[in-house]
Amino acid sequence: MAYLGLFVAAFVAATLLPAQSETVLVGLQLAGYDPWRLVLVASVGNVLGSVVNWWLGRQVVRFSERRWFPVKPAALARAQAWYARYGKWSLLLSWMPIIGDPLTLAAGVMREPLRVFVLLVGLAKTARYAVLALVTWHYA
């Protein structure tokens, strides 16, 4: 059940909805759960949440002017400009707070192939969780 909770927290945290999965991972690790299994579960959930953003980005163009659209036009434009300037390699920053989620949406808008997207986002997000697990292990 704990792993499912971590998966859900990581999935939601990767979407445009506000959530945090790092504290869940650290808490479960401190409670004695296997850190590498936690990294795997959090990474899979977080990457799948980012795939939702990518898919939304592919669909967004026709809805971006609607009042209910969750991303402000200025934020979407900034993410698109960043992505246009740095390309697919900017996805290595997808783990970062504030800019990471809009980047994954912009990758969909810019029609980044899913294979490349999953590879780069998977590397970035797994590395983030692995570093967090290592730091927790070292200081716990």
C-alpha cells in the first residue's frame, strides 16, 4: 500500500497539479522500505505523470485560448521558448520544481517523439530520486 501511495504522489507531482513526492519517498525510506524499490516506483509514477503532460501538450494548441485552460498563456509561451532554444536536452531539467512540468508540456506542444521524451525525462527524474535516496541513506 505504501508503494502505491508513493506511485500516486509521484504521478500527481509530475502533472500540472501541485503535489510533492520527495517527502513521501524520504518518509518511506526512513520507515525502512527498500530505497531502490522506492526509487523505481517513484520514477515510474513520475515519468508516467510527465507523459500525461506531454500528451496534453500535443492536444493543447486547440484549447490554449480557453478560459478554463490550466496553464496561463505567458507560462506556456516561456516554456515553448525555452524548449525551442534548448530543444530535447532541456528535458534533462524536467526534475526541477516550477520549470520541469511546463517543459514536459512544451515538449508535447513541440512534438518531441515519445521515445526521446521518455528516455530523457526518465533519466532526469530517476537521477533525482536516486540522489535523494542516497542522501537520505547517508544522513539517516
